[in-house]
Amino acid sequence: MSPIDAYLARLRAELKGNPLLARRVLEEVRDHLALAAEEERKSGMSDHDAEEEAVHRFGAPDEFAHKFDRFVLPFRLLLIFMSLATVLVGLWLIFVITVVLPSRDPEHIPLWRAVAAGFFAYSGLTWAYLIKGPRIAWLRWTVLLISLVAIALGIYGIVNMVMVARSGGHFEGYIILMGLILGGHGLTALVYTVLTRRIARAVRA
Amino acid sequence: MGKEPLLSGQIDMLLLSLVARGPAHGYAIIAQLRDRSRGVFDLPEGTVYPALYRLEAAGFVESDAEQVSGRVRRTYRVTRAGRAALKERETSWRELVRGVDAVLRGPATGRA
């Protein structure tokens, strides 16, 4: 095993609790070490010595691995996942509105249309927030506010359905699922915002 | 005194300043830091990445990955918020330097 491969294996072990972070870091470190070794080779070193020197210049893998914030990237990906789930719920509602409700419950179609539109809008805003990062204040505050509402609505939907089921009413599992996705989306966005703002404050300080 | 503890609070500002001069990948950024500081900041090269990830999480830089020679290379560029944060940090840094300098160079006022 070459010194660079051995180093990357040690680094992979140090980052093993966080595969999402590990993947990106390892790709970037591999490129960095290859460039550093290339530079050393140009100065006359053998391949092996050049890689040894590149690894030495980079620093110890355990110290390096522990300097990363381990939470932001996983929460970013979780937020992408939750926002896709929110879109899926919106699409499912469109299907229900178009196929099921006209014959069974036509008077509630406007309400469910509004709910579906809300799901799409929330997902769209979350995507904009993820793409533009946490640096646009109005977008951040809008997503934060909607997320708080989403958490409240999610909890309300779940609790309400549990109470209805307990009192002998008709249990509708999709309400629980919608509550979980909405509440989970809101909670993830909230945690992601708190983490990124904490980092931004530390950088500015 | 080791340079790393002294630098730990300033690394973000220095990296932001380097990225603000033009898009660059991590290896080029650490090389610029070493060259521009004339070797004063000759840090372990890995130091740059956790700081770049912090800046990206804060929304001060953004990055793109591309394939180069079969490897993934990530290039960082400053955002508008990053430029604003840099300006803020630069102002407070210059004030600090002016203040320290004034104290160090000021006339002796000690009592006998």
C-alpha cells in the first residue's frame, strides 16, 4: 500500500462514524496529497518519498479528522431527503384530489388543494434555502418561521389522530405519515439553521 | 510561541481573504497562505479543510467539484455574504492592530 493510500485508510477509520462527511473529505484529501506528491517528485524525490513527504506535510489524520464539524453535512442531506419526501406527499395529494376525492368527498377538494400547494411551496423554499445557503436573511427567516409552523402542524396532526383513534373514531394512517414528514422536515430545517448560524457567528467573532 | 494557537482565531479570515481574490482549490489556498505570509503561516496543510468546510456551512464560500486526472477536485469561491463578513473582520482586525501598535510604540509614561 502506498503512503497516500495508507494515510487515506487511517483517515477513513477516523471518520467512520460519519460516512457522508468521510466521502467528501477523502476525495478532497486524495487530490490534495496527489498534488503535494507531484510537487515533491518535481524536486527530485522518488515516488515513495514524495508521497511520504506529502502525508507528513498534511498533518496527523486523527488531529485532522477531529477538527471537522460532524453535524452540518448530515443535516443538510437529511433536509434534502425531507424536502423530497414533502414533494412526494404533495404529489400523492394531487393524485388523491384528482382520482379519489371527486367521488368520495368533493367538498374537501379545495382544502386538500391548499394543503398540497403548501407542501410544494415549503419544499421549494427549502430547496432555495439549501442552494443559496443560509446567507440570505429573509429566506432563512421565512424557512425558519414555516418550519416552526410545520412542526406545530405535524405534532397537531399526529396527536389529533391518536386521540380520534383512542376515542373509537376512524384511524387514518396517512395523517400520521403526513404529520411525521411535515414535523420531521420542520425539525431538520430548524436544527440545520441553528448549526449553520452557530458556525457563522463563530467565523464572524 | 507556536503559530497555530495564535492563528486559530484568524484562519477563517485569512482563508476568506484568499478565496476572495479568486476561486481556488484547497491545495492552492494553503500554498498561497504560505507564500503570501512569507512562511509565517507554514501550517500542517490539512488545517485548511475544516476551516473551508466551516466557511461553507456559514454560507461565506461555496464550492463545486469537478473531475481532474481521475480525481475529484473541489474549487471554492467567495459569496456576497462572505465578502461582507470579510470586510467586517478586516475592519475590526485593523482597529486591533492600530490599537496594539499605538500602545507598543507610544511614548514612555512610566513614573520613576
